[in-house]
Amino acid sequence: MLMELADFLASRKEATVSDVAAHFDIAPETARALLEHWVRKGSAARIGLEQCRQCAIHCGKSWQAYRWIEGRDDQPDGHTTATLPQETK
């Protein structure tokens, strides 16, 4: 389930706890716990009201939104990318 959540969040760029709960048919508390796993790993971040891009209205619930962090070495598919040393001339 963690990898499926990572794929979902990476493809959407950001999602609310409600979005995740509805998509995976799980309780919001479970969705939040799974999202927090990726926050602890450094692959996702909680986003605040001023950062939420879900809609044009300010619903007051954006503190429950999360964003996948682009450019992470940990890819959502579970593979890590190797960084090759740069050649010097």
C-alpha cells in the first residue's frame, strides 16, 4: 500500500487526506498515517493553506494536504537512482 500511495501522490503532485482516503477506500486516519510515513522518509511534505493548489477557494482543510517532493533519489516505484560521478577533463 505504501508504494501505491507513493505512485498516487507523485502522479498528482499533491493530495488531501480525503483524496487519499477516498482513492484507496481507507479511513482518513489510516491515510494520514501512511502519508506521514513518506513525510518521515523525506519524500513528501505537509503543505499549508498558502501552498495548496487544489482549488481557488480556501477551505481551511489544506493543513491536511501533502505534496510529493520532486527530485528525490527515492523513486515512487521503490527503486533508487544511482548518481554517477562527473568526469573531469
